Amino acid sequence: MGLRQIMFPGYFDKEHLERTIPEYFLGHNIIRIYDTLSEQIRFALIREAKSQANLTEIKERTEEICESLSDAVSSLEDATSSIEEAIE
């Protein structure tokens, strides 16, 4: 599951959207993407730190990076809403 499925639901997967509640579909998939991204960032930070890996610091840095991404996505949503309002 990726961003393509969220942006174009039903086009890139075989999930029957008529059987799902849109809010749950979106929320569930965003959580899955966030978890996957968080895991990949953590792995990258561990690899970068090599032998000096402090798992507590890596976990905190991972959360900071993911929070920044979440803020960026929220800003994008706000901009999209503004554009939609301007078009209407």
C-alpha cells in the first residue's frame, strides 16, 4: 500500500471500495504508510550510526523526522483545500 492507492483509490489495487468506509480506508492506509516510513527511517539511522548506535536517540530522531513529514503533509492538505475553495 502506498501513496498511489490513497491518491487514486481503487485504481492500483483490487480492494473493493464500495465495501469500505472512506474515512477508515484513508486513515488505515495513512497509518500503514507512516509505520513503514518510520521503520525505514529507523533502519537508515541505525545503518548510518553503525557502532555508535544509541537506540533511544535513533527512536527520538525517527519520531522527529516522521513528525516533520506529517506536518508537511498537513500543510499540503491545507493548500489543497484552499485551491479547491478558490476553484469553486
